[in-house]
Amino acid sequence: MNLLAWIFLFLVYQVSLVLGGRLSTVVDKTEVVLKWHADYDDQTVLFSVSLSNNTFESFGIGFSDHGQYNHSDMCIFRNGTLTDYYINDAYEFEMDRSQDCVLERFTKNSFTFRRRFSTCDPHDYAFESGATQFILAGMYEKTWNFNNNMVFKTMRYELIFEGEVEMDQLERDTEVFTVLADNALVPSEETTYWCVVRRMPENVISRKHHAVKISPHIMKGSEHLVHHMEIYQCMTDDQNEFSGNCNSKEKPKQSKSCSHVMAAWAMGEDDIIYPPEAGFPLGGLDGHQYIMVEIHYNNPTLISGHIDQSGFDLTITPTLRPNDAAIMELGLIYSDANSIPPGQHSFPVSGYCTTDCTNKLPEDGIFVFASQLHAHLTGRKLWTSHYRNDVKIGEINRNNHYTPHWQYIQSVRPFAHIRRGDALKTTCVYDTTARSGMTFGGYAITDEMCVNYVYYFPASNIEVCKSAVDNATLHKYFENRYRILDDGKMEISEKYNRVSWDSKNVNSLHELYSTAPLNQHCLMKNGEPFPNHPTKWENIPQPRSFAGPFIKARDFYECPSLNDV
């Protein structure tokens, strides 16, 4: 098999069949419909563009690596011809030496063209699994500058390679109940977490049901404020209903038990649909009565007076499926121990789910059917690697073109079988070139996260399997290298801020992250760590890992693209 025949196959755990895609938008009053179909035999994507009323002098379809208009690839249609351009750092059009946008046919208001998955041209975008950031631009006059005021443009996010996952019909006896913020007055603060505790319907409490679909319910007009949401089961029934700031003193203390994650959603995502093999268990004699929705409002312009009623719609059935499903959090602990120096183009940080924790899985292991990667503003590439006996055997989702503005749930077919004693490593690569100070791990949108929510069956008692650099090791590092003594009062964030992050110190921190022992969060459904660990889940050796014979991605030294710069 030659290189290009490997390149754009999905990784071992990705879907192998391909569907066409479609998006529609408006560019300066002109409705634009873009459709595409991937042809694996030919290793090309066929695009068709339709304009409702083409009054533009030219129209372009482009591809951005990480959401910027400059340093992007564009195919521009003008007077019956299609030209392959590169938009340089100064937003100027440069005609490619290799013309790789192939026009197939055109009319006054439409054109169709074909592009190879990868052209091995460093000025062309290589199509990969994960998000693709489309540029759609109409130009009223010929120009060599993309910032010309006669160029009207927009950016949209979609999947070029969308796996074909057959959606079985839902059971006939399904019903829907909704949990919403109760006229929440969104505070005029940048970051707010809002909690809603509600008792489930009586018919669910009295008889076990399976949730077979969980859908975001975003109130119209709140789309710009609701950044992400999670829904939890409360593990005790002595709850009081509540709707308010999660940090409010009025929040019932009992709601601390609302820790068992059912599902998570972030802007851009669609419904969570369970496979016919499993559903999320709710109610019944052995179940619990309350659930909690947590909404992250991101309000950078400090809007005041906005009332919101967002939350989730749960589609449930009393017809139980063969397995109970669950969700597990992988990645990095939300902690300033996981921090990124300023001025870095691609700085990686990894969180582990070690064998100590996966040994708590059911005897026959678990089967992952969906994955949801999540980071904040500086996240660029995210993926989870699967190791067995220290050897990498595959990946559970990868997005090399991550954007926090459009996130999605990736179906995993065939299901990824995670066995006892396997290890999972979730890696996030960050770009902090626009920042002058440290980016800390944390909850605010300006902080960073690195999370993979994996949906799986059968349910286990593991709720969270994440890591951070061991605290004692990190304090000792600052003391030995920078003579910053640990007086027991200084926060880790302050120690980071005292360092001048030149290339030598950045490389030293990267080495620390790559080799230091770990603190492991191996948490049960009740939010507590599994008991009786010999080191109390601290100072755990970082797992050794080696590349295995899984299907490889494009090698940028052999086949360059603008993705690699």
C-alpha cells in the first residue's frame, strides 16, 4: 500500500465508510450551498457550489488550518476558470505553482470541482479526519488582497469525512422530559457556572428507564453565551430543587453528590444518540431521583439583564436495552499544575488513565462508542492514544484542526475495546503565541482544559480517569531549578509566573511533563477516589509507551501541506 493510500484512512477506531456533506450560509445577501462527497478509491473530494444569485466577479472556497483567513488554501472560480491560490501572512493572494483545484463543470450560478485528499503541496490544505474549517468568499472586483473591502467572507466548520453510522429507529414507547435553567439571569461576568437540580418525573423514578438520546436545548438568543453544559445524576435522594450560581452559598450542600456525569455538550455539537446495544440508566428501585444540569456561560462582553432557559431534552424508554451505558472523563485534571508557557506555537501536554485505574474496569472490559474532545481557546490538536502492554495499538478520536467554536461528538466504529490493564493517553497541543503570560489549567474560558468524554458500555464504577504532574515533584522542580522555595503558602500559578519562559526553560518544562510521576484522579460515581491505592493515587510512575503498528497518518516530511506549519 503506497503512502497516499494510507494517508486518509481513518485510524483504527474511526469510521471507514464515508457520506457526503452539506452546509449553507449567506455571503453578502447571496445564499450559498456547498456540498461534497469523498471518494476513497480515487482519493479525492468532489465539491459543488451553488449561488442563489451570482452577482460576484469571482467566488472562492477555501480551507483554513486553525480558523485564520491568512495562511490558508483557496480555490477561486472566475469567468469559467478555477485557480488554486494561497493566502499568505499579509492576506495577499499567491497563485500556486501546482494547480490542484480541478474544475469539472459550471453554470452561471454554480460550479463543481475536485481536489485530492492530499496534494503534497506545502501551500495546500490536506483533508484529514476531524473538523475542517471552510472559508466561503465572494469578490465584487478582482483583487490581490483578501482584506479588500469588496471581499465578503465567512467561515464555517464541518466534517469532510463523516462516518456512516446507521441510526436505528428509537423504541416506539419513548417520551421526552426536559431540564432547563429556570429563567436564569446570566451574571454580567465573563465566566459563570449555573446549576439546576431537578427531580425526575414520577414514572421514571418508579420504573427503570434507559435514556436513548440526549439533546441540547439552547434557548434562542442565548447561543453566544452558552459555551458548554453537563448533566449529572445525583447519587443521594435528599435533594432540594435549585436553580442558581453553582458557587452560591444558597446552593444545597447535598447537591455535592450530583457528580455522576450522564452527558456533556459544547457549542456546535448535536444530539447524543446511543447505539442499540445500550442506554443510559435512569430511575427504578435501584436508581436515583434527581439530576443536575451545569451550564457554563461565557460572557466576555459582560452583557447584563439576559434571561436564559437552556438545558437538555432527554428521550427515554421503559424498554431496556441489553447494557447500561456510561461516560468517562479522560485527560488532564483541572489544575494549574497543567499550564502552558506563553509564546508557544505547539506545546503538548498529556493526561493519563493508567493501568492502576483501568484495572477497576469490568472483567471483560468496556466498549467505547463515541468520543467528545474538549479544550478552550488555545487548543489546536487533540487526541487519545490506546496502549496495551506499553504499545500503542490505536487512537480513540483525533482532531488536528480543533476549534472551540465548533465541537462535535465522534462516533467510534467499530467500538474501541478497552481491557483491564490498558492505558489511555489524551494529548492536547496548544498555541499560545498570542499570549504574554502563562495559560493555566482551569475552568475559565481563558484557562485551558484537555478532556475526552468517552461514551461506553457496559457501565463501570469509574467516573473520571485523569492525571496531572505530581504536586510534590512540581514543587521540588521549582525549588531545584529556580530556587523558588515551597513555604506552603505560594500557589503553583505564582511559581509559574516568577519564571522567565525563554526557550531553555520551556524545553525543561516540556521534559518535566514528559517524564515526571503523576497524580491520578481515578474517581468513582460518587466523586470519591477508589480506596486502598498503595500511594493514594499520588507519585505514580508515568507509563512507558511505544509506537505500534497502527495505521499511520500522513508524514509531513514525505508529503507536506499547510497543516504542518
